[in-house]
Amino acid sequence: MPLLPMGKGRVMTVRRFHAEIGTAITTGALGVAAIIGAAELGTGWSDHGPQPGYFPFWVAIVLIGASLWNLVGALVAHRKAQRTPPDPLDDPEEPFLPRQNLIRIATFLGAMTAFVIGMLTVGFYVAATFYIGLTAWRQGGFRLWKGLAIGAGFAVSLYLIFETIFRIPLLKGPLEPLLGIY
């Protein structure tokens, strides 16, 4: 299940060990960032009680400690798996994200990114129509015209709920004013 090309025919598979190391480093970095932010606010006690950065500072310390714990645990499990046959139910060398699942996640994130870009350029209702319509067509197995009809019905229902009932305006693009939707 190769995922990442390494050059000259070699490939790298993202294994659970890699994901655990990456997660531990990321959460540790978030903890460091929180400590820096808390230090700017003050992490001690004043005459009136704790300063604004006191609790975030200690939460960040706990986060860094948990990150180090996970990092060490992943390294120990990795070394143990290299020396002895791993437990089949707890193998740090098993693939973290099989290729098929990675493709599904990438497809979903790509569609969501296109929806956000569409929302910013052509407005919420048009983007929602196309997002729902194309998703119903590609993933739901509907015919294209039925998917787009479902998307349009969904966009109309959103308009009625948000704009008319709750009086909450959603992001409009250049097409909605041409249709009389302000």
C-alpha cells in the first residue's frame, strides 16, 4: 500500500508509528505556542488572583507532558516491534491510512475546498447547489440533473429557513442579485 513516492522505485507507507510521532510533535508544538501566549498575559498570581495566562500556561504544560508521553510510547513500541514479532492487534508498523481510505478523504477535502472557494466567488446558494448536486451525482449515484435538482431544492430550503424565517443573511455572490436575492 505505497502512499508517498521516495524516488527510484522506492515508496514510503505512512504507518501508525509515523502518525503517532507526527501527532505527538504537533500537540507538543501547540503546547509551546500556548506557553508563549500565556507568558505574554502573565502566568503568576496578582493581588486579585491568577493572571490571565495562569490556567492556559498549566494546560499547556499538561499538553506538552502528554505529547512527550505519547512520543516516548511510540518510540518504545516501534523498537519493541523491530526486536520481537509484534502483536497483530497492536502493531505500530501497520499502515495508518490505507490508500483507498486516503483517496476517499482527499476526495472529500477537495470537494469541500471547492465548495468554500465557490462560496467566496459565486455565493453560498449557488455553491451549495453545485456541491450537493455534484455529490449526489458522483457519490450518491443519481443522474446529474436529479442531483442538481436536489442541490437546488436544498439551496432554496436554506434560503427560506435562514433569509426569510430567521432573517440571517448568508454570503451572496454575483449571481444572486441577478435573480433578485439580496
